[in-house]
Amino acid sequence: MAETNQSLQTLDALSSVRGGLASEDGMARLKALELCQRLQLELETPGETLFRTFWAQTAHHWILFAALDLNIPKILSEDGESPKTNTQIAKLANAEPVLIGRLMRHMASMGTVAELGPDTFAHTKFSRYLLTDAATACLTFMRYFQSVSTKAPEYLAQHNYVSPTSPQKAPYVWANGLTDTTFFGHLSQEPKYGPAFAGMMRAESEGKPTWSDGQLYPVKEKLTDVEDSNGALIVDIGAGNGQDLEWFHKNHPDMKGRLILQDLPYITDSVKLDGIEAMAHNFYDEQPVKGKYHFKPQICAKNLLSLSTPPGAQVYILHQIIHDYDDETCLKILRAIIPAMKPGYSKLLINELVLPDKGAHWFTTALDIQLMLCLSARERTRVQFMELVEKVGGGLRVEKIWTPPGNGMLDSLIECTIDP
């Protein structure tokens, strides 16, 4: 009876977000998804949950890989997306109709394709998405990474069930029998899986609000035009393909100041973006975009007030960089930025997921586990970020942590400054 009452309460809560869904409120959509997941778990028996997890979902994973090998999403798109029978799909895929029928039925039961009649199937929005480059990149990398996930229990047992801390000894390195390298070091030598990983990261950020769109951070209140013609407004450190700077330029096209994308040469050499300057830089090295003073972490910021110091950038930003590294490495990265910051002027923005103290979303917890497997790294809580910044020294402090509403699926923005 208690479980039934709980399910009824969840249904009532789901009804309460109907108005938000009708007005296409993004937060209402996320809340509805959370409640639907909760309702399913409340209504299922424990056995049903077990078999859905280990039978249905596991089979779904490898069937999706096979479906891409067989070009099934593309086949479903032919002839104006007209419904296709098992026999038609099998002929175009050069496969046995009986096998195709078995694969299609399970994909239909999982919502990947629509089952319109006996042995007849058509596209859904998810199977259409499988045609995109983003989906191809995701599935290519996930297929490659599956062996690491499978071996994770053995790794933990052999390492006494302690969280790994060395990227050179991460589960990914161990599972692949590698030596003297790291996840990123190995991927840089993989012509297929390195680009697939990059594509998966782009797909992960699709559709999410950015720090510069005004929903999370009050850009127009916090940033001002840079009047010096050579002055930098934003330096995006480890920026990858420059997606964040593209969004900033789109959201604030009239804001004055250089937009500088920094990453390793093999990335910056191929970046060509209007209004954005690419600059090769290793973030372990001292930040080159700075004023003419030389501020060292051990020097008190107040001693610099009397100096005539052309400012460095108004904003230095790290987006999903810190979560890739342990505290010791993060301190090296952060301390390399401090000498470039002008006290009372420059801001350091750390754009990362912040783990809530309770009720973290599955996306966040899953990403935390993937970071452990790949890099011996982790997501951090609010307290852990505060402690990390405090250890940096040089007067750096957290001014505010800007957290989006919801259940922690979206990135927060940790705003850091140096007091004048």
C-alpha cells in the first residue's frame, strides 16, 4: 500500500508540470523526465528492474552497434521514410530476414524504431538521430570503450577497491595493456577513436545552455568592453574546437575585445573561426596573454596596486578541464593563470558540473564514473571546488558559484577573482 501511495504522489507531481511542458519550459521537461524515471522504478518489481537492466539494456547496446554496421538507420530513411518490412531491410542490408526481424523487434521494444505492424518498422526521432555525425561518433567510441567498462570490476578488485588517482594507471590504461601513456596520450595516436571521442564530447554539449547566453551568468553586468584595441576580452584555455567562444560571439556580437582560443597546436592549426583568434598554448605553461607585470603566487596582490599595469584578459575560462585531473595537476593549471590576472579586473571562470550533496542526476554520476575509468579523475562537489581554489594561493578566491536550477545535469560556473 505504501508503494502504491508513493506512485500516486509521483503521478500527482507529474501532473503539476503539465503547464510548464505546454509552454515548452526546459526545466519542466527535465523535471518530467526525472519523475517518469522515478515512477517506473516505483511501479516495477525488483526482478523487473534487474532484467530490464541486464537483459534489455545490454542487448540494446550491441544491437545498436550492429544496426549501424548494417546501415539500418539509413535504410529506414530511403523512399521518403516509408515503412519497411524485415525482408526489405534484410535485402538492402545483405542480411538474413529472420535475424533482421529479431533485431528490429528488440529495438522497437526499447523505442529506437517504431513497429507499425507485423514485421514492419519505421523511423523514430531517436533512429533519425543515429544518422548524424554526433551519434556515429558516440557509438564508435562507446563500442571501443566497452571492454574497459567490462573489466572495471576486475580492476577495482585487483586494486583493493580504492579510487584510482594516477592517469598513467587508470582503468583504461590497464584494460588496454598500455604503458608509459595516458588516456589522452593514447587517443592522440588513434586516428579513428581520437576524433570519435572529440565528436562524442561535442554531442554531449548539444542543446545545453552556455555560460554566455545570460541564463546562468549575467554577462552584461559582469563584463565590459575592452577599449584597448589589442586588449583581450576572453581567453578560453583548452578550448578545443572553440564552440563556447562561437556562442559568446553569437550572443554578444558587439562586445569589444579579442576572443582568444587556446589549445595544443594540432587543434589550433585547424581552427578557422570568424572573430576568434587561435593561439597554440599548453595550459601547464604560464599564461601568455597578460599585462606587463609579473605577478607570482607568493606575492600579495595588494603590493601591485601602485604599479602601472596594462591588464591581461578580462576573462580566463576553463570549460570541463578541471574534472579531467587530480588536485595536484589542477593546481599546476590554475597557478599558471594567476600571473596573467590583474587584481580587481580579471576573472577566472571554471565551467564544470558541480555534484550536489544529494540527489545527483544519472548523467552526472555516470560522467563521474567515466572520468574515473578514463583518467583516474572525478567530478567535484561545491566544497571540493572551494578547497581546491583556496590551495591555489596568489590571492585567488571564489567570488560566487553560479548554479543552474534543476538536478545537477547542467554545468555550473565558478567565478574566481583576485582582490585589489
